[in-house]
Amino acid sequence: MSPPQLVVGVDIAAASFMAAWARPGHAPSTPQPFDQTPAGFASFQKQLATAGVAPDATLVVLEATGSYWVALAVELHSAGYRVAVANPAHVHNYAKSLPRRGKTDGLDARLLTQFGLERQLASWTPPPAVYHELRQRLVARDGLLTMRQQARNQLHALEQWPVRVAAVQQQMTAVIASLDEQVRTLEQAITAVLADGAWAASAAHLQSIPGLGMVTAAWLLVGTVNFTTCASAQAAANSAGLVPLERQSGTSIRGRPSIGHGGNGRVRTALYMATLSAARYNPVIKTFYTRLREAGKPAKVARCAAARKLLHLAFAVVTKAQDFDPSYQKTPVVSLG
């Protein structure tokens, strides 16, 4: 794809956004405000048209902070603009490298413009409908599980007192029962989407891996958009934050490699929890995990390595469109006699 002829930086908020733009080799323009409404989006596109650059030659850079950016990104993508959704951590670190002191919406818009001019940013494409059908149910399920645990903790705390109000206990028990039912309903809906949705084939391949269940398969598909956002299994592991990072400098810093806190934490957690079962029932993961433990690796280190191995298996079965085969990598013994 040819370099953009115009780069637009957008700092977006709940009710409005600031935008600045520049051609390569030029300084960003004076930031201008627009409303976070359909009318504001139309006014923004009208203003961009005055630059005389076609939408497919214009790159609009936004930060993936919260969800305020989504409506504008979808609108611009539908209009033919190239949209890049930048990682806020990358932008933050880039800003620290510049000799600037102030922070305003206008300065941030200019910063994003400069960031887009200097970096080769990948174009963003809206995910398909099945992504939203799964992700919203998965996020809702996580929220309900958190509320259910809070209710259980409150009920447990009430039961420790010598004086117990039966009506309060009944209310808390009813709340827990209601949350149980809502979780079951969501899980049934997730199962139905995995079985009948656009990603049904991939979901079936993933769930053929022992230890990888419905929830983990759904999070993997959502976190990787059906493994279309990563070109390799290693890239998928990097995206999930499961690749150990070296920490060494000269003779003074020699820290242990660790996975850190970067990457998709929800996918990483799902895979880590899946290893609890996979290390017992998946022949590939069991052998791998056992070997690491026997070599003296701590349990958490071995589980993180097993989670990465599990992700490699998931990438393989989806990209090759075949079910898990535990004997796939085994080499037959050739007799020399």
C-alpha cells in the first residue's frame, strides 16, 4: 500500500474530538474541534475534503482508549478512509521521547498526526458481526461472575455474625441464584454462536484440543479475530503476552526473563486457566508440562510455557483447518534390521 498523502490525528472524548492534519514533510495544522455526533462526523469529513486528498490516500490515526473512538472509526472506514487505531502505550512512550511539556486535546491531536507521519501504521478493519456477538456476551459473563463472587463474599461475611437477619440472607441468596441463571443463559448463547456462527468451523477445531473448552475457544477467536490478526503462532503468543522478555544490560542488570504485563490479558488468563486441565488430559501439553517441572521449573513458569504451547496448537488447528491430532508430530520408527 502506498504511503498516505495526508495524515490526520484525532484525540477523541465522550462528546467531542480534536483533529489536526498534515502532509508528509509539513508540520501539523492548527487543531480544530468537532462534535462526537453524526453531524460532527459529517462536518469533519467535509473539512478533510478541502485538503484535496482522496479518502483512500488519507490516514486517520486514533487511540484505542475506551470505546469513544469506535463510532468515528467505523464511519470513516465506511467512507473509504484509511483508519489506524494506535496502542495508547505506544503513543504514550512516543510522547515521552519528544521535548514537550504541555498536554491538551489539541496537542494530543498534533502528537497523533506526527506519530502517524513517522510510523508505518497498519490499517484497521472493523471486525465481523460474530465478533461482537461473542465479545459482548463474554464481557457480560465476566461482569456477572465478578458480581456473583462479590455476592457470595457478602453472604459469607454475614454468616460470621452471631446475629443473622434471615431476610437479608434470603435476598443475597436470591441475588446469587439470579446471577447463576444469567451466567447459564449467556453460556448457552455463546455455545450457540460458536456452533452456528460464522466461526463455527474454527470453534470446532479449537474445542477438539483436550483442555480447551468453550469459554477459552471463544476468547481466542475474539482476541485474534479468528486468528486473522497474527501472521504466525509466535505473533499470536506475542499478542497474548506469553513470550518471555529478556532483561539484561552490561554486567549490572541480569534479571530473569518474564512475560510481563503486556498483551491481551484476558486471552492470557483464559489460556493459563486452560492449562489446569490440559496439563492432565492433553497428551502433548502433559508431556511438555511434566518435562518442565522435572527440570526444576516453578509451577507458574511451567504453566505459562504450557499456555504458550496451547496457543501454538490452537493457531495450528485453525489455520490448517483440521482437528487436533496428538500424534501429528510423532516420527515413525524406521527399522534398520
